[in-house]
Amino acid sequence: MLRQDDGTGRDGEQGRETARRLARDDGFGPNPGNLVLYKFVPDGLEAGAPLVVVLHGCGQTAAGYDEGAGWSRLAERWGFALLYPEQRRENNQGGCFNWFEPGDIERDAGEAASIRAMVERMRQVHGTDPSRTFVSGLSAGGAMAVVMLATYPETFAGGGVIAGLPYKAALGLREALGAMFRGRAKSPAEWGELVRQASGHEGPWPVLSIWHGTADRTVAAMNAAELANQWACLHGAPGPAREGEVAGQRHLVLHDRNGRAVVELYEIDGMAHGTPIGPGEDDEPLGVAGQFILDAGISSTYRIARFWGLGPRQAEPRTEPPAETAPPARIPAEPVFAIRKPAGAGLPGRIAGLWARIKRAVSRRR
């Protein structure tokens, strides 16, 4: 997450086509974070269209991540604009957004302020709807998406975080490595207070879709549960979360007292570090598999956008009718989300895995 290889692993005509789809805009105003603005605006986009901000992972580019995750394809079909901030190598040698640097994760400072200025540029030039602005990202981009939701919660209606971490899970490089590899546990109230202090905002808060692979060895899966609990606290949403399956994957949803789905978590069984892609609407493939873009049989791009309410009107609303006597909103004292450890986790699992590899190596020699 701090240093990774190129996130596309692809070249050729398809990659060049994607690069042509994104346009660069250097006139967006104050840029204290020294970032680059790329955008995709479908032909004939109507005024008042939604805007989605997409933040790439380490070592990736805006065009490469767009090709892999398929956001511009979906934007064309459903009619929304895309903003792709891109990191410069002089800011971070790994090409990562600096989600752990104090100077970049506070309101009106550094990279966070640059991204906010880009959002305003899109509103002024393309007339995007300020009430339907969303942000999503992978890995360091996912953690930076959380930074944007925390520092400018009035700007965003929703977020989508893939293999990310809670806001202020780390300050500085050393803490960042520890939070990534081991995770950091806090109570929901402690996590929530970190977000409340970031802007002084009192609500309403953006909804959040969270995705994480159980076999992620770059960012510990417990970070997904801690992030979910951070936002459960902000929404004052009582647990327990409702559990089900979508496309064979564990899916947890937390509703507020009005029956609105405010936090969801997808646990992708056996998936390593990356963005899960798969079929979108009508089972049509969305995205192109590559390094850190993983074919998991389920499209995070499509389902995150659906969770936000984008796309054709759904036959059934995502909310549930409130109970006749709805309980008052409260801050969960205990975590309402939990990530299951994958089979073989821990020391016994590592020993068993090593023994299995030894047996396979011996059998090949025979």
C-alpha cells in the first residue's frame, strides 16, 4: 500500500483507449497537495449529474485504475461524471496518496484540500450536483477516500472504500505500516470522535460501502471492521448488522433507526489485496483483471454505485420500513461488525500451509 508495482500490468490498444478517455485539467485552482486532475465527462452529460471521485492505489495511474475497475464504462451507461485525482511521484515515491501524513489529511490542507478544490472545479465547469457527489478508492486511495469523507463530510453523499483503513488509523510512516499489517483496534466511540474532530460537522453523514478480501496480506482485514464501526458510530446506528450473501460473498448491512442502509461491508472470501471486479448489470463484465484488479465474480464498482443510488431506478428501495416504535439512535458501545478469519489463519494455519507446499514440492520431484 505504501509501495507497490504498477497497478495495471497492461499495455496495448485497450490501455491507450482508456488513457484517451480521461482529460487533464490544470486550471482547478489552489493545489497545496500538488496533485494532478484527470476527468471523464460523457458526451451530452446533463447539468445536475452526479459526480464520482475515484482514487487509485499505490503505483497505479488514473487511466490504469479506470481501465481495471471500469468506472468510465459505467459513467457512460448511467450518466455521471468522474474525477480522477492522480498522485505525483515527487510527493510519494510509491505513487500513493499520503493518507497517513498529518499535513495531507486535515481540512483545508495538503492533498485533502487539493481534492476538494477539484470537486469544486467539476461543479463550476460541468454543473455536477453537489448533493450527489461520491468518493471511492483502493488501498491508499481507499484510505484517502476516508480522509475526504472525514474532512469534508458536507461535500460527499457517500463513499466506497476497498482495502482501506479508518480515519487517523495512523500518523506517520511507522504507524502506517503497523496499521496496515496488523490493524489497530479502538472502540466505535473513539473512532467516531476522530472523525467528528476533523470538521466539526454534526451530520448527516455520508453512507459507506466497504470491501475487503479475507486473504489480504497488505492491509489486514480487521481494518474493514474497524472502519465500519467508525461509521456506525457516526450514524448512531445500532447493531447487530444484518447478514446475508451477494454473489456468494458475505454481506453485512447496518441500518439507521429510519430503516436506511448506512454502512455495508463485503467480505470477499479468499481474495488478496485489490479491487474485486466481475459482472455488472445483465451479467455484463465490468473492468479488466490485472495486478490489484482481481476477478472475484462480483463488481465492487457496480455495487458501490448501486448502494449510493446511482443507475436506473431500482424496483425496490434499499431502505426498510421503520418499526412502529423505532428505538432512539444511539452510539454503539461495542463493535457491530466483525471480519471472520479465513481458514488457515494464524500460526497453525501457516504451519499447515508450509507442510502442504513441502508435500507438493516432493511429489513433483517423484
